[in-house]
Amino acid sequence: MAKKSNIEIKIKDSSNAERALRKFKRLCDLYGVGKEYRKRKEYKKPSERKKEKEKASSKRRAKS
């Protein structure tokens, strides 16, 4: 489960904008923002999600 919080980056006048952007992206990954966005992008029926999950697990088993 992703953490529920606002992401806030404080930038000082002397700090680099690129560094702040990297820090923001890292925090977004940590909080699962991108994953949640992709999940909500389109609605999938529970049966479809279950089929995808089973397919992924069988694919993982086949690799090992």
C-alpha cells in the first residue's frame, strides 16, 4: 500500500533545480504516484485483473 501524504520539496535559492527535480521524482517513486496513476488510468474489471495476475505469475514460474 502506498503512503498517503503530500509530496513537498523545499528549494533554497542556492540549490540546483535539477537536483530538486531528481529528488521530487525519487519521492514520487517512493510514494508510488506513478504506479497509482497507471493503475487508475483505465478501469479494468476484477476478472481481467485476476487473469493478468495469474498470467504474470505463470510467466515468472516459467522463467525459474
